[in-house]
Amino acid sequence: MNVHKGYPCVGYDENGQCVAWKTPFILMVDRGTCTFVTKVRHAQNVGASGVLIADNQCMCSDVSAGKCTNDPGAQCESFEPIMADDGSGGDITIPAFLVFKQVSEY
């Protein structure tokens, strides 16, 4: 799969370059090492109308109740993460939501 600016290429122009996605579209991205604000800003910069951030960790209570499928050695969190502004989010204009791991796996 060819990738353009972090998302799959949906087609090619006459020069063989990836064609930009047509808005509106919503990106689903994995939770990871950069801040939530950085993820949303990147999505906004490529034209997304909104962002779903897929959590990669189960809540500890979900694991004990058998609600979340964990990969071997995966960690769990005691508290739900809070998507907070890191102080640089004044330019963010699109909505963003964090979805639990068990929701994002479907």
C-alpha cells in the first residue's frame, strides 16, 4: 500500500502522485507517542473533518472482567485517559474523540 502524508493513497493523478482525499472525511488514528493535540493537528492539516483516536490499552477493570482482548504482555490503565490540550491547541478546529480499545478493534 502506498502512503501519502500518513494515510493510504486513494488514487493517482496523471503524474503518478497520490490524489488527495476529498473532504469531508474522518480519520481514525492509533494512540501513540505524540500528544493528542499533535495527532489532531496532523489530521486537520491533511483535511480531516474529525478524528477518532483508537486507544491501544485496556482499562484494568475491563481486563479482569474479560471485556477487552489483550495481546500477550499488553498493559492496562487504572484510569481512563483524558484528552487534554498540551497548551498548543489554539489552532485546532475539528472535533476529536478517544475510543476504547475494545471499540476500536471492530
